Amino acid sequence: MLLSLKTALLGIIQGITEFLPISSTGHMILVDEFMQIDSVFKESFFVIVQLGSILAVLVYFHRKLLPVAALRDRELRCQTFFLWLKTAVGVIPAIVVGGLWGSWIKSQLYDSAIGVGIALFLGGIALLAIESRRLQVKVESIDALSYARAFAIGCIQCLAMIPGVSRSASTILGSLLLGTSRSVAVEYSFLLSIPTMFAASAYSILKEGASLTGEQWLATAVGFVVAFLVSWAVIAFLMDYIRRRDFKVFGWYRIVLGVLIILWFAVLGN
């Protein structure tokens, strides 16, 4: 029961932070500093629970990703195919970098709360700096997004393998720098999360899933459901938010949180 309560809380944190540019992995690591969940289970859970967030993206964008009308409309079928193809192109860099250096990055960086604080702080500075610039918009829709830009955004996404950087922050800011509109940046970030997070989750299940106990699988299921519900609400919120506001508030949040984390774990010696 206690483990399920912990995973429910982590599911809430995952759902809130996965798609906001504030780093879900960073927040999960920080919360676990106080929860102290079994290390083997934690490693699997942190990745598997992301499937709940992936499902939320599929449900929210199902009319665009899996339109029923495409079965009858050849033009819509081609449009949907090319949308998935652009998403696949964007995930190639993460697959390559993750396959070559993923284990090393995890072993070196995932146990450092101070490292998360530094990444949050620097990411906040970068977010404010980019949002303060007047960037030229060249891409107004996902259909107009070129494969070269999709691949470049995927390369920038690889920075998110560093805990605290944030996958959504790297893809959104990278998209803005490469000339997309704010709505295209956020929407493509959502779409790119599907293959990226699914690949990581599938790898974790194949590697660690068999070692989980019945209680741990139940706790994981609780976290999954909670992450799905909260993620769906956050996606709806963010798609509405970007129509009226910028991301500076998230930059300030990252800076303040990053400073507090550095002070807590370095200066106070906790």
C-alpha cells in the first residue's frame, strides 16, 4: 500500500512535468531523494510510468495521428503517413545516442541531485534568453516542417538525456530557434515524445520487467494510471496556454528551483 501511494505521487509529478519544460526526470530524481524507493524497482518504474504519458498524447491527438477517415481518404492517409515519418526522423538521433552512450550517462549523472539543480538553473537561463529574442517564424504548421528541421530538433532533444535538462524544453526551444511557430514547437514536442518514450519504456520492460514482484507491478500500474490522467490534463492546458503566453514563467521556475536544490544539497550538506 505504501509503495502504491509513493508511485501515485510520482505519477502525479510525471504527469505534470513530462510535457512542461521543467524536466520530469529531474523532479522524479529529486523526490526520490526523500522517498528512497528500492533502486532496482525505481530504475524500471521511472521509465515504465512514461507509458501513461505516451497514452495521453495518443488519446489527445488521436484525430491527427490515427484518423478513421484516413481509411477512406487517400490524401489524408498520405498526410498521416508523412506526419509519422517526420516523427520517426526526429527520434533517430536519440536512438543512436542512447544506444551508444545511454548507459554511461545514466551511471554518471542520474545519482546527482546537485547536477539536476545545475541543469535546471542553466536551462532556465537559456529559456529566458531565447524567449527574450525576436525569432523569425518560418514554419507555421507541422505539414510545413521539413525533414531536415525534424532531424535537427531530434539532435537537440538528445540534450535531455542529462537529468534536469527536460525533453520538452530542449525540443520546444530547439524548434523555436530553428524557426517554427510556438504552436508547432509544442505540438511536435508532443509527437516526438511518443517514439522516444516508448522505445525507452520498452527497453526497460525487457531488461528489468521480469524481476519485478507482484506488489511492484501493482504499484507501477497505479503510477501509470495517475500519470495518464494528469498528463492528459497538462497537454490540454499547455495547448491552450501557448495561444496566449510565452514560457518565461517556466524559466523563472527552473532558476528558483535550481538554486534551492544547489543550496540544499551543497551548502547545507543534506
